Amino acid sequence: MTTVSESDLAKVSEASELCGMPIDVLKMMAADGLLPQVVRGKAGHVYFPRSAIPTWTECVKLLREQRDRHLRRAASALRRLENELEAVRNDITEAREYPQQTLGIDLMSFGHWPYDRMASTLRGQPLITGVLEQFTTERIAITRYHDAYLDALASEGRQAREDTL
């Protein structure tokens, strides 16, 4: 791993001025690993090698791609949820048609929400609970990246363009 001297590093505020991307958006992208060139200081501050500050266009593209990645994951979770709900429907139909049989596992596990929020992340939870948690996580990420994408578009690389006027 090569070391970069402090004089070759730009603070996130300077990188923001140079590329026109809001500081909080650059910090979020760095924290989520979208900007692998970032260097962390001793106190965890974000620095960019001056030769590797992303452009506004590159950042917008990364934000759009990350937003889309989370949308695809949410769609996948939703398809899994639809499959699980179909299994519950089938169990209900079978329970009505064959009242003497044992109730289906999908029916019995649906609606079993752990009382302790921490317990829901442990093994043995109903699959549907895990899928709902995954969907919720993706929805939060979608919201974060959607907001960051809109903030980036609203900035229009403003600071970077002001320097060239």
C-alpha cells in the first residue's frame, strides 16, 4: 500500500468545492465504500488524494447506480415475500379443505413477530420476518441514495462551476 503525504490530500470540504458535490453526500459515499480512493485520517476524517478527487458527473453516476442497486435488491425481497405469502395462502386453502390435518408451517410462522427487536436478527426466525427486515433495510438505503442523488442534481456542480466563471 502506498502512503500519501498530507500535502497531497484534500479535506472533504476542499474536494466538495472542487467537484461541486455536497459535503454530506461525499461523506456518505466514502462511508459506504463508493469512493475507494478516500484516505481516513487519524480521527476518522475523510481526505481525498488531490489527484483522485471525483468529478461531479462521476459522483452522480455512482449515486444513481447505488440507488438502482438497492431498488433491485428491494424488488428481489418483494418477489421472495410474494412467494412466502403464496405459501401462506396455500396453507390456508389446505386448512379449509382438510380440517383434520395439522396446520401448515408457513401459516403458523406468519405473523410471529419477535417481541425483542434484537431477537429478530437471530437464527431461527420465520423466513418472512427476515425478508421483511431485508426489504426495510433496502427501503432505508433507497431513501438515503434517492435523497443524495436529488441533492447532487440540485447542486449541479455549482461550486465547481463558479471557479471557472
